[in-house]
Amino acid sequence: MDTKTARTKIGWNFDNSYARLPESFYTLMGPAPVRSPELAVLNHDLACLLGLDPKELSGREGVAILAGNMIPEGAQPLAQAYAGHQFGYFTMLGDGRAILLGEQIAPSGMRYDIQLKGSGRTPYSRGGDGRAVLGPMLREYIISEAMHALGIPTTRSLAVVTTGESVYRKTALPGAVLTRVAESHIRVGTFEYAARWCDPDELKALADHTLERHFSHTGGPDSPEPDSGKSKSCVGSDGDDVRDDAADIGNQYLRLLKEVVRRQAELIAKWQLVGFIHGVMNTDNMALSGETIDYGPCAFMDTYDPDTVFSSIDIYGRYAYGNQPGIAGWNLARFAETLLPLLHEDENRAVELAQNAVSEYGRLFHGAWLKGMRSKLGLFDEEPQDEGLVKSLLEIMHRNKADFTNTFRALTYDEDLDIDMFSTDEFRQWKASWHERLGRQQQTKSSVFRLMKENNPVVIPRNHRVEEALEAAEKHGDYSVMERLVCVLSRPYEYTSEKDHYSSPPEPSSCRYQTFCGT
């Protein structure tokens, strides 16, 4: 079956600025058509935000486009090339089972990548079949939409379409294609690919494109940063270490690095604050837009434990919950290395600029995390002892194997939720210290709990509830369980009695919960 171009009433408004980069960054190609596509789930709210008509998108031509059997007019499909460090080891990668249709220009003027995941083999498939399984695609839909509702920057899911074909992963499983929506799919790994295999002009073109796409508010490639008032000096004739601050102020590539560092620090802090564990923090899964990307073996933590790992392939715990902040810093260092030729013509100065920028990550992450933890505990102002108060609570939770989300929910609504930890002397002492700290604020009690309600979700995508939804859809074709779950997760900070069912932790089990990447 040949892929056809479609002129529809759906509302597509495509451009593809990525295709104007040098050809070394992609391969122009269309998705591989599937046998008999059927719509499994459609994100109506996201469709409207993109300027698309959900009714038309649910029709025959709409589903054909979502499956890759037709190409909407104006799209310029391609597979992106990139590299990456996977579990610390560098390798060539690329879109092995995804096709970027182009950039939908929404009514707001925002550009959003529209990517089909599970759309067939590409030159970057590395022996894979290029297809995706229904379960993992529905999982990405559920988790990405939950993350969006939690206020965490994320790629989103527009639709999942079943293909009518089987995909083999040990056994035959139903195939599917997910439509992923992102600010872009430019990754740390994209820059690693450019630095390793492209020429300097191509690396610069990628950096300029990234600045224009994501950081135009900081000034384009030719727009110097305003004078900060720093003293200016020039390199001395004797070679002394004298700095040219004026050149650094106008260095747009240094600004790019600093902006990426800032966004990642804030993103990872948000992950930690809700107990989210990504599972595969390889450099090809770090988007420069600051969005969470790639929901393979991800999951939310139930019992608080910094060593929690869900991914079946992370056998050494490299990407455990407690390691995520450090891994993000490591990934950012790899990104900084790719920019060295652009940061300064003097290599030593370039390295220093890069190190200084990346070294800010720890401070930025810690500040964002501590600010978030203060909000979770209803603290409006700052005191030096706050971090100790937070860490004491986390240590008590760890020792008592307390549920992460429900502990903060219980504090917010002043309920015990049968949490054994609440009856211990060490928790009572901690609670007394917390109340004493709250008493030193000017805000009223109602203001305190309003702040806590805004920062402590009542529900998260509990792993056992997600598995229930996936089993009903995969084995029985019943999507109602998933629809109810997604509906509940769409308002995670609002308490209603119906959410009690979705907030209960799983029953104790001797088996460790594991997630799989689906490839």
C-alpha cells in the first residue's frame, strides 16, 4: 500500500523548519502504511489546542493520517538522526521507529512537532522492526497526559491507532501507532551526533535553529544580550588569565547552554516532587525544550525509597529515583562538550565557560526542589532550618516505608489514611516541629492548606491502576477503564471521593514491579 497525500478539513497547518537544516540531520521518508487502522483513543482537548477538528480527525481520513497511511498536505515527513549515551556508553541512534510529519502551527502561533511513533523501519532502526505495541503506546498516552495535568513540562499524546497487525516481542502482540506532540524533538543526543559526525557549520546551523525554535525570547543568533554592567577587559600581552567579559555577554551559544541547564534543573525538580521515575535518562531522551520525553519504562513511586528502580533494563540502578538529579547534570555536561567549538575560539576558555554554566545546575536544581518542598509543606517564607525539616520527614518516610504521595496528601487534608508512620514517636516529634514552623508565618491556616493543595496531588498514575487499564484494552478491547483513569488523572489536585479508589497503594507483593521499554 502506498502512502497518499491528503487534503482534509481537519485543520492541519504544517511547516517543517527542521527539514531546512543540512540533510545530514535527517532522512526524508514517509511512514510505512498499516493493514487496517482503527482509532483507539483521541485527545480531544489537545486536538483543539492544535487547531484540529476532533470529529474530522476521528473520521476515515483522519485515522489514516494518524496511522501513517496518508500524509496531510503540507507535511514533509522525515526520520531524525541523533546519537546518545545509553547507560553511559556512546552510540549512533536516530528515529528507528518514528517519523516526524512536520510542525503544526497552532492558532496561538506556537509550533508543535507531530511525530508518528511505531511507523515502520527507517535507516536508523538498527535491525528493529520499526513498529510499536499497543500496551506501551497506551502507557505513554496515560502517563504523558498525567504529567501535563500535574503541571510538568512534557510531550503529549494526540492519539493511539491500532494497526490490525501483530508485533512480535517474545509473543505476538497487537500493533499500534502513537501520535506524539512536542515543542520539538531536538535532544542532547542530536548535538552529540552533530559534534561527532558533522562539520562545524552544520553544528552551528543546529544551534542557531535550536535558539530560534526554543529560545527566541533570549534573542536570536544575531542578537547580543544587554550589557550586564560587568567590567570589561581584554587579553593581556603576557598571556595572563584576563577575561573578555564583553564577548561572553554577547555569546548566544553560552545563553543556549545556560537556558538548557535552567530548564532541566526545573524539570528534574518537578519529577522529584511527585515521585516520578523516568527509567531511561539516556542523553537521547533529554529534550532541549525542557519537556519530559520518552515514556518507556517510567513509573511513579509508591513507597518512598531513593533507590527505587522500575525499568527491567536498569539492573544497576543508574537511573534510580535518587540518582535522577545527578544523571541530569551528567547529561548536561555531555551537551556542554558539544558546544565547545561555538563557545569560544580558545579551547581553554570554551571549557571554562562550559564548566561554569553546567556548575550552576546543582544550585538551580536544589533551589527549585527546596522551593517545591516548602510549598508541599505549606511554607511561604524561607528559614535556614527548612531543608533539615524536609529531609527529616523524608528519612522518617524511608525508614517506615511510607507512601510518598499519600503522606503529603494526608498532611494536606489532616488525615491519617492508615499510614503506620503517623503513630510513631519520631513522626509526632517531626509534626510538632512542622507546626511550630508554620506558626512563625504570617499566613492563615487556610492559606497554608490552600498552598499545600495546589502542590500535593491527590492522585498519580498508580502502577497497578495503569496495568488494569492496559490489560482491559489489550486483552478485551475495553478502553473504558483507561478513559476513566485518564479522566481522574486530568485533575490531580482536586479531591473528590471517587478518587479514593485511584489513590490506594497496591497490595503488598513479593514481586518487584517492573516496566519495559516496548522495543
